[in-house]
Amino acid sequence: MASTYKLVFRGDIAPGHALMAVRQKLQQLFSLDDDGINKLFCGRPVTIKKQLDQASAEKWCAALLKAGAIVKMSPDGEPASASAESGNTGAGRPPQPLVAPIGADVLRPEERRKQAAVAPNTDHLSLDEPGADVLRPEERRIIEDLDLDLSHLSLK
């Protein structure tokens, strides 16, 4: 059993939280600028706290989860990538569900609904030759010629 722990963050957001709100909360919590918060949400595991005893690590896990960030608690000697894959979130607690990245396929092929190709009925449509007048006589707008006297105007 390790005496010190570290917290590893992969960029996972807890269900029910918005990404921008979590980014703002973490930015305030850790006093980070835009570049610093972008490093946290880079998609790779990032160690955000080290050398914590178990009680402190669990408090940090709870505080970060309340802010909407899912972090993994792992022994200090373990590499960050191994702890992120193991799902270790603390002693006595089940691992947090992993959140799939945006755009990922979360269904296996056999779970996807099969949809047959639909051929729409186009029998009621027709095409005219290029340049044809497609308006019916009742749809045309009649524009009357105006009788204007412009003799008093010049270009000088």
C-alpha cells in the first residue's frame, strides 16, 4: 500500500456538467491562464497533484468531482498513463465511469440500428429546359412603365 498518492486528470467531464463551466472552475481553482487550462485538457493524462496522503487525495478527488472533473487517484510511483487506464479512483470506491471523447462511437456494430436506404418518391417532380420561364401567368408581377421627365438633370 502506497503512503503517498497523486491525482491524474485525462480531461474527462462528469455527467451533468458542461465543458466550459468545468474549464472555468478548474481555471479558478488552480489559478491558471488560458495556456495552462489548455494543457489540462490536451487529451493526455496529466498529473495535477503529487505527494498527497490518502485523506488529502480523496478530498481533492471529491472537490474536483464537484467541479465536474473526473480524476484518478493512484500511488505516487505509478506512471500517469497506467493510472489513467486502470480506473483507480481511491480506496474502497468503485471506479468512476469513463467518459468517451466527443465524436467517439460508443456502440458496438451489433448494437447499432440497421437502417435501410430510403428512395424518396420523385414522380411528382419535373424539369424544364435551361432558360425556360417557370412562372405561371398568375405568378408574374406586372411592372408598369413610368413616365419620368429627366430633362432638367445633367452630368456636369
